[in-house]
Amino acid sequence: MYYLLFLFILFFSCDSNEPSYESIHSYIDNEISGNPILIEIFKDSKPSIKIQSDFLNRHNEGNTLLYGGVYADLFNDVGKKTSEMFSDTAIVFNQSDSVKAIGNIVLESVKGFKLHTHEIILYNDSKLVKSNNHIMFTSNEDDTLYGKGFWSNFDMSNFQILKPIGHVVNYK
């Protein structure tokens, strides 16, 4: 008798009303997906950064996480587009409206300058780009420079590589 009662309780206690999860996205209740999701950051009523992605995750310590094909347009002080950025992920810091991009970053200015790196910060208030990682920078004349650490304005016309790597050979 106790055996049957035990089996009866066992069968009914194993019945679960929990939903079945088909993907990692099923676990996240603060995720928004779109086609694409667009965030516009303004400074003095002019566009500064327009960033879009496939997914947005909110409430991350007060910041916004974007991932899945992140693309951003960067603008100068008068609202003219100066550069485009592509990355895997980006974090929009809600207090400063600055953006940290992470993973396979390509930043290309309309003047033809191109930066490749793993992580950068786009400062909205000063319109500056900063990286502490290894970089590959290509000028508009197809000169390629390597180094670690990088500062620049949004259009990359005024840039500095903090620790250049490589050597120069003079041919006579």
C-alpha cells in the first residue's frame, strides 16, 4: 500500500508546469529584438551617435546592451555624418551617453581612414574615440599602421597611436 502511495506521489510531483525553452533568448525577459533597433544620441539638439542592432538588453546596471550586428553612424558638432562603426556588441552608458563597442570593430571615416580593433569607447561629450587595445589603422592613402592604444576625433582626421609597433625601412 505504501509502495503504491509512494509511486502515486512520485508521478504527480514530477509533472512540471515550467515552460520549455527553445533558445537562450527564451530565458531573457528584458530583451527586445527588432529589425533593427535604433538608439539616437543627441548633443545640443544635433545627432551625435545613431546606433542600431538586432537585439537590445536593458537594465544592465543602468546601461543598455546591444548585440547582433551593431552598426553606428557618428556625427560631428554640426550634425554631419563623419564615420561608421561596426561591432559585435555595444554598451550605451545611460549616464554619459558614451558607447563602448566590443568585438570585431571596424570604424571607417567618410575621409577614408579605417580602424580595426577589439574594443573602443566613443565619448559623446567630446566626440573622441579611444582604444587601449591593439589596433590596425589604415590611412586614406592606404598606409597601414599598427600599435597599442589609440585616440582620435570622430572623423579620425586627428589621431594618435600611443604605442606604435613596427619599423620603417628607408630605401635609397
